Amino acid sequence: MFTIGFVGIDNAGKTTIIDIFSKQKLSQTIPTVGVNLEQIGFSEIDFEVNILDMGGQKHFRLLWVDYLNTVDAIIYVIDSGDHERLDETLNEFRKMLVLTEVNAVPILVLLNKTDLPDSMNAMDIGDKLSVFPELANRNWNIIETSAVTTKGLIEMFKWTYSKVTTKTIEFDVEYRESDDKKYYTPCPLLLKLNDGNYCINHDEFTQIKLVPLDSLFNSEILETEDIIKDTKEEFKKTGDKVCFNSIFVSDADEIIHCATDNSDIEVESVNASKEEYIDSYNMMHLTGGVICSECLYKILFSVLKRKIKAGIELHNDEIESVKEAEQRRSTDLSKC
Ligand code: G3D
Ligand code: MG
């Protein structure tokens, strides 16, 4: 079994990221006391790891030294939105390099919270880190992550897996090609939760009904527009949205065509990029594709927060859906 140490000053997002893998939760508000050990298994790929979550508050940093000598890889987490504490985290990073000179394992730096406005980017921080002479002989890398959109978390997983096992792994969303179009199946904008299927298109978490992609390619159906129209009408009766469980992505012009509402989405106009959506889908897949009402509430709530920050007007039904999720969450905590 391999051991990975998560290090970084307090509030960087270490526990939140670990929880996405271990508990499929999106956030954790209790600061880590001391050092926590989690064991996480990924049965699909026969991979089990110990995760050490090392408390980042000043008085716990002394504990790092003992634990760092037991790890096979280090993940150092930096809050990209916290300009004020940048010097502090760079100093701790350098101390950590010195502490691990004997056990000089690979280091991955996560520039986390890149969903925040005014966040620092990997180029700038990478430049600052690379001047440390202690880093010269180390196997290291830096990636941008977000525990909110799950951006970069697949890359983090792939990197860590390849460093500790010396094997590589691919988690690609499956797609099929027809008329030069790539149809992702299942759709990367689809979240399969235990209380239904949700479409995360346009930052909305709309509950939808699924129509298998294959019915779109059935040889008896010549006109896909017709099946979209018919099915939409059918579901109008029930008040549900219909999803064809397919997203057409045009690589050339960065346009996502959504078969749910037959619309084109410009990737720039949505909060996350196409790759981020696909990563989010992959992450769900990796963690079992299921999250409970507690987490659903957190996702919905984070969407509202992001909209408020961006100055977007909220609809009443969005607020109602968060209230509903909040209610389900309090009665459904046992599933977490
Ligand atoms: P730590 O374990 O490194 O000390 P935590 O940090 O995991 O406890 O996270 C600290 C706070 O940052 C939490 O906020 C958490 O939700 C938030 N956070 C973690 N990752 C991200 C991210 O990628 N983006 C954003 N926007 N926030 C993140 P709260 O308010 O719960 O204390
Ligand atoms: Mg913590």
C-alpha cells in the first residue's frame, strides 16, 4: 500500500480535496486537528492508498517532519486566491523541501481554488517555486485545481498514480463518432445522483429524464430532430426535462451542442470549460458516481454563491430548490 501526504498551510483546501475522493463531499469546514489518516480504495483499478491529511495550522506544522519520512509522494496545496498568505505558504514549501531531503519523493503542487476571481496561475507560482535550489533535483510538477469544479483533480490522481505505481492510467469519457461529430456517452454534463439525474448545463442543476443515446442513432429514425421534438412533448406532460444523454462537442470552434434543449453553448460563456465539465464527470465516475443529498445541497449552494458573486440574478425556483435540498439533507444524512 502506498502513502500520500497532503501538506500546505491551513485553509488551502487539503481536506476538501481528500473528501471528494473519500466521502464524495464538496467541502469540509472543520479545520484539521493534527494529522488524519484516510484509507481510500479504487476497486475499479485495484488501487488502495493511505492519505495523510496534515493539519496546516502553525502549531501542527512541527508534526510534518515525522510523517513526511513515511510518504511515497507529497501533494502540496496552495490557495491561489490568497495573495496575502503567499509568502507564508512559499516559506513552508521551502521548509518542507529541506525536511524531505532524505526521503526525496516526488512532489505535486496543487494551485487550488482557481475557480475564485483574481486567482493566481500556475505559471506565476511555478516561476516562484523553481528558484528554490532545494527543488533542483526533485521530481515535481504544478497543476491548477478547484475542489468546486473538480478541475485538475483527475490530473492529480493520474500524476500520483503514475509516480507511486510507475504505471499510467486513462479516465476518458467514452464517445462515438457520427457525421464527423463526437457524441459523449454518457454526457459529461450529466450528474447521476442517488435521488435522480441532474443536468449541470449552464450552472443549473435541473432534474432530467434520460433517453438512451442509442435511440438517436436507431436506423429506423431518420430525423433526430423529430425524436427530440416528440420526446420533449411527451415529457412536457410530466413537467420534467428530457436529456438525450449526449453532448456533441466540436473541437474546432469550442462549441458544445446540447441535445437536451437542442442549443449551442459557447464554452467561454459558461463558468467552467469543456475539459472541466468532462473532468467533473470523470471524477463522479471515479468516486462511484453517487453523492448524497448533503453533497447535492452543497453543489446547489455553491452554484448560487457563484451566481451571486458574478452578479447574476437568481430565480425564485433556484432558491426554492436549494431550500428543498436543504430539507432533504437534514433527513438524509445517514446516506453520507
Ligand atoms: P485545509 O484542509 O487545507 O485547511 P479545507 O482546507 O479543506 O478545510 O478548506 C478551507 C476552505 O476552503 C473551506 O471553506 C473549503 O470549502 C474551501 N475550499 C476548498 N477548496 C476550494 C476550492 O477549490 N475553491 C473554493 N472556492 N473554495 C475551496 P469553508 O468556507 O467551508 O471553511
Ligand atoms: Mg484540513
